[in-house]
Amino acid sequence: MKTDILIIGAGIAGITLAERFASEGKKVLIVEKRNHIGGNCYDYYNEHGILVHKYGPHIFHTNYKEVWDYLSKFTDWIYYQHKVLGNIDGELVPIPFNLNTVYKLFPKKYAEKLEEKLITHFGYGKRIPILDLKNIDDNDLKYLAEFVYEKVFLKYTMKQWGLKPEAIDKSVTARVPVVISRDDRYFNDKYQGMPKNGYIKMFERMLDNKNIKILLNTDYKEIIDYISYDIMIYTGEIDYFFDYKYGKLPYRCLNFEFKTFNDDFQPVAVVNYNNNYDFTRITEFKKMTIQKHEKTTICIEYPSDVGVVAYPILNEGNKRILEKYLEEVKKLENKNIYFIGRLAEYKYYNMDEAVKRALELYDGLKG
Ligand code: FAD
Ligand code: UDP
């Protein structure tokens, strides 16, 4: 069989590239090993008619106008600004830890002192990674930093990664900084929302082109010998492509437990369990999709070494292995094979970054 463009993986990166190439008349074949499109962004209506995310909560947020404009061609958006509460010793407080959290957890007089010192030291509106806050040379702020480290980050990170915060790449805990303002939102990006009819409806629109064919339930290695192509785009795991010849790049995995109740479960869509229980967070979907329904479905996330492949583990050893694979990837560009996305680049991408990378690759290749 001959196709112009062969895309391995029907996640958001693969779908974006399929849409772009098909729109200029190229024949595209997508090969996907799962039984559905959408990759980890997959959503569906469960047996109760509630829209749920199969692989954990996905909230769209970006500062890239071009990514927002691009996806907006395929969906309208529900206005939704994600807010998370952290369960800290049984009390629900705003996360990221911010000035509101300070006032919730400390007596007013002391909270005022901490607020003043935080603003003087860092400036109002600044977002400080917890590991930077810990280095501060002031007794009150040092106390605060230790408190936040212990209560917000340490046990959550131990559950999520099986490691202490200082043993994982600094960029990971920096995703949820200490915020020197009253902004309770989890993300401060300019564009935020949920696709009006869900992610899959958005993807179906992107793929609605007679030039695109999709083969589900198929690992590309089963069929690659029977297909010729001008360009191949690979969005699967980078080490798998090379038969693990430089070793395996590990992932932190997740297991999801879904439950449905007759009454609402929690005050906001996501509650993080910072220092108790063996799960990390609970999502109540209808509070983020703004679906009206008499029942409610929640999802409990259990991190583990086995389960759904979720997070690349960015330590020095793995980065060295990755470098070796990336050298091989460079050589394949002569053969028109390109690697893109969270698995193929082994990067902790959000959805918008996966789309941005896909759009950049397309711009580089078109014509
Ligand atoms: P994927 O979605 O992983 O797609 C790759 C596809 O390739 C998969 O469908 C896979 O089955 C297929 N594939 C792999 N190997 C093969 C093979 N050998 N043959 C055929 N097919 C193959 N991002 C946000 O922006 N906001 C969020 O709120 C958010 N929440 C998240 C929550 C969780 C729990 C997780 C795990 C991720 C979250 N993300 C979020 C990140 C988001 O899921 C990723 O950025 C996005 O899915 C990356 O898309 P991708 O196409 O690169 O990879
Ligand atoms: N984190 C934490 N406590 C929290 C939230 C986050 O310790 O309440 C740390 C944890 O190490 C986590 C990282 O910050 O892996 C990034 O969190 P984020 O919510 O961005 O993770 P994701 O949504 O990608 O699972």
C-alpha cells in the first residue's frame, strides 16, 4: 500500500499533522495501536451519560495564540478556569499555594507578616518554584517554605514519582509554583477552556477529510513492511522504535478508578490529596465540563510503575539515554522520518505544546 504521509499514533500531535497534510490534498494514513483516537486526551460518555476523560483530567490552557486559533477552527470552547483545592490535613485549601492559602492556614497576624515579606522579597504576582523558595534567607519565609514543602509537595511527590521533590527534574514541581498573589487558578495562561462538545468531537472534526484513513488496533510494526510512504511521522515511544537498543526509557504510570454517585462529590473539579491516602487526586468531571446531570462520576488517580504510560522520568541517566536516541532520530530525517509528541520526544508536554510542535513540523515540511 502507498500513502503520502504515514502517521504513527492518533494522539493530539498525530491528529494535528494529519489534519494539516490532508488539508493540502495529501493522502494520510494513521496507524493507532489503541482501539480509539485521541491518545491520552480521549474522552467519552460513560454508561450514565456523563462525559469522562479515560486517562485523567485534561484542561486546555495555552499562551500560544496560534495554537488556540488553530484548535478553535474545530471547536467552540466552554469558559472554564481550572481551580484546584488541596486536602491538607483534612482541610481544603487553594492550590497552587498562594496568599489566600496563607490566610486560610495561619492566624491573621502571622499571615499578614508573611504576605508582606513575600511581596517585599519577590514582588506581587511572582510565581516561585518551591525549591527556590526553600533557599531563602529569612526565618519566617524559611518556615513557610518548609511548611509548604512538607504539606503540599513532599508526600504528593513521593506518591506521584516514588521520589522526593529534589530527586526529580526541577521543572516538574515548578509547574505548580508558590504564587505571590490572590490568583487561585491552577494555570495563569491567557487562553483556557474545555472543548464545547469534548475532545473527541474536536478530533473527529479535524479528521473529517476524505484524504485521511485510520487503522486502529494496530501496532505499526505489524504493518510497516507493507506500506510505502513519502513522509513518516512517529508519535509513539522513542525507545520502542529503536527496539530499546540503548535501553528502556521509563515512565511513571497511572491507574484510574471511576465511581459514580447520586450526589455531588466535592466542591471543585479537582481535589489534590497532598499528604494523606495513597492516591494523588480526584476529579469530578461534570465540574470541569460544566455538564448538567443528576449523577456525578469521579476518577481517582493512583500512580505506579505499571499502568497507563503517563509521565517521562526526566533524570540525568534517562536524559543521557534520550540523547543517544535523538542522535539516531536526526539521521532518520534523511529518510523523511520525523519524531514528534510526548512519547516520541520523551518530554513532559502539555497538549498545547504537542500541537505547537506538530504545527512547527508541518510548517517545516510543507511544500
Ligand atoms: P499521546 O496522547 O500519548 O498519543 C500517542 C498515540 O500513539 C497514542 O494514542 C498511542 O496509543 C499511539 N502509539 C504509541 N505507540 C504506537 C505504536 N507502536 N503503534 C501505533 N500507535 C502507537 N495536558 C494539558 O494540556 N492539560 C491537562 O490538563 C493535561 N492533563 C493530563 C493528565 C494526565 C493524567 C496525563 C497523563 C497527561 C495530561 N496532559 C495534559 C498531557 C497530554 O495528555 C499530552 O500532552 C498529550 O496527550 C500528548 O499528545 P501526543 O499526541 O504527543 O501523545
Ligand atoms: N505537585 C505537588 N503537590 C501538588 C501539585 C503538584 O507536589 O498539590 C508536584 C508533583 O511533583 C507533581 C508536579 O508538582 O508531579 C506537577 O504537578 P501537575 O499538577 O502539573 O501534574 P500533572 O497535572 O501533569 O499530573
